[in-house]
Amino acid sequence: MQKIMSKLRLINPNSPLTTITLPDVITKITMGRRGLFMPVNLAICAAVTPPGWEIEIVDECIQEQGHSPRADVDVVAIGAMTTQAKRAYELADAYRKLGVKVIMGGIHPSALPEEALEHCDAVCLGDAEGTFPNALNDIAAGNELKRIYNWRDYPEAPIVTPRKDLLNPKDYLVYNPIQTSRGCPHNCTFCTTPAVFGRKYRQRSIPSIVDEMKAAQETGSNFFIFSDDNFAGNHRWALELCEKIKPLNIKWASQCDILISNNDQLLAAMRASGCQGLIIGLESPNPKTLTEAHKNYVKAESYIQRIKKIQSHDISLWGSFIFGFDNDTWDTCRATVRFAQRAGLVMSCYPILTPYPGTAIFEEYRKQGRLLTEDWEKYNGATVVFQPKQLTTQQLAKAQMAAFCDFYHPASAFARLKLLPLKKNSWLANLAIYWGFYYYYQRHKQGRPLPTFRMDA
């Protein structure tokens, strides 16, 4: 039996998004689950942990009470997105006071490593596969920890299969996300992916993807979310993957750019392999906004044609739009919702533009003096943290809520989804989201009516 030489605790800090949407609302939307996605980042860290470590994963996002630090482990590793940074730092400080070594990683520490190092002993910058094992090996060998373990300083390590056995599947709506690739070849100014990882696109070993999916099928899973930044970043590779997973007879969904519309062969292969839907980052149907965002690889005028091409392969689309660019007004936000409805999108989301640290837009707004706060908890896609150009902060916040309520209104759902052919899952999702907003305003906003663009139409 392998001797356990050290104990490792991996922590996913509570996200303010849980507070914004409220646990009871999340529970209603997710049919009783306490969380949306299992923390893949921590499961990957567990998978690349060298032999000899006893591993525990703590996910604050599914706990009723916050985690209480205790000195019963040798090392704590904390992953954090920007909105989790404040809580991550609180946990890190508490553990260091107890004499426990703390390693941090994830998007925010990778973007601001010097800030993170004020709270931890080392930062793993970039992909965990190439950095985290080296940090743990230094600790095990009694070597002094480096301040930064930069993934670019090590040989490229393959994307691994996460340790899902350390988590309870009943806690998550999506327990079996599959990561098939990482990165994106584009360079949008608002996106953290190129900001932190550059434009390098990495693909995972196809046999390892197939093996992970087969193992999940043995536990009853047959629907998968490919949790990629851009599934179709490499069309040739994506085509090969689709051919390999077709015999599994599964259903899946993922996220990719709209250039997938250029490749009928790949679209057909995706549908044949079980693709049910795709999240497409559209950002805006306004050409000026796309130019502002440096989304230069596609023209807004081609959106409808491209959307219809993808839909012609019986693949449903979820559009992702962003409100708050300098060209945005109340009217353009309303027009964006009308566009999403007209395009027949089965689902759509409307995050508020957030200038995340490390991105070009963060540096630009900081120089312009437009950042209203650097309270990282508010960098969540649901709070206005900068001064918009043509809207007040209150108008921008209201526009976001009006967009969600208008788009998911039952009348809108009927116009987009129709009754036949019955899109059962899409209908359930639309009604669950609308009910979540209705419940939120009735219970937590003293019964105030839902905000809407319809009265201003």
C-alpha cells in the first residue's frame, strides 16, 4: 500500500453569483441540485497530484455554511475566478496563520500573480497539469517553493481526465463535463482566455476523451457538456473527435465560435455524433460593437445566415450577448433581445460587460479612469463595475434583467420554440429560468413586477 506522506485540501471558494441568484432560486432552477457545474479545475488538480497524497475537495458553492479553515492538512490549494478572489484570499490568509502552506491558481491568480502572492506561498500560473505537480513535488522534497510556477516554463503536459470520484454527483446539475480542448485562436478584448493563456489552442488526446465518456456511461450518464472555450477551434481535429464518439450513441452540447457555420461536413458530423446544441458567443448584432470588441473574424450582417445554417443541421443554438460596450444604448440592448428572438435561439444570456483583470479592456478602462471599483466580488457579469458611455449604471443593470425576462417570457418561448416538433428540454429550461426570475422578484423584491423592454417597444 502506498504510504500517505501528506494531506492536500483543494478548495473552490464560494462565488458571489450564488448570493446574487440566491440558493433557493438555484435549487428551483436546477431541480434540487445545489450547484450548476462540478469544479473541474479542482478535479484536474486532484488527477495530477503525485502519488502519496491524501486528497480532499471542498466546494463552498454547494455548502450551506462557509468552510472553516483547520490545521489538519499539510497543503491547501485554492482555485479562483475573479469574482471568487476576495473569499479565496480570506481562506488563504486563515490557513497561512495556521501554518499551512497555500498554493493558488486559476484565472484570477494567473492574471494578477503578485496580488495573489500577498496571500499565498506560491501561484500556479496557467494550466495545472504542467505546474501543480511540480509545486507539490518541491514541498514533498523539502525544497523551497517558487513564488510562481508558470506553465510556459515547463514542457507541455496533456489535458488529463479529472478525478470525479472525489465529488458527489447529486450535488451538481452537470456532474460529467468533458474538457476536450483549451484555449481560443481569437483575441477579443473582453475575454480572459487569450488574456491569460494567449491564443494557443490545445487539444486533448481523443482516446482519453472516449475513455472518460465510456466510464461515465457506466454510471448512467449519456448526456455530456463539453466544457471547452471553443470546441471548433481546430475543425480537422473536431471532425476526428466526432467520428470517434459517434459509436458511443451519446448526446452532447458545447461552446464554439460561429465560424463553425463555414463547415457543413463538420456540422453534419457533430450532429451525427450526438450534438444537440451549441453556445455561440455573438456579443452583439451591432457591427460597431463587434469592431469595438476586436471581434474582427466575423461580420454581424452574416449572423442570421450563419445561425440558420447551423440550425439547418438540427443543432439548437444558445446565444451569448454582452451589454455595456460603448456603442450600447437602451435601444441597442432592446434590439439585441429582438434579434435573439427573431433568430430562433432556444436560449440566450446577457452578461454585463466586465473588464476582468488581464484583459485589454481592463487596462483601457483603468487608464481612462472608468473603473468604479476593484472589489473583485462585483466582477461577476451581473454588477456594473465601470462607467458606461451611453447608459447610466442603473439603466445598464435594468437592461440586463429586462433582457432575460423578455427573452424567457412564455410568449417569447412559444414564438421561438413552437409546440411541434416538441423541444422538451428547451421548453423545460426556458420555463425554469423564467420561473426563477419570477420567484426572485416575488420573494426577494417584494413582489415588484419583472423588468421588461416590452412596455418601451
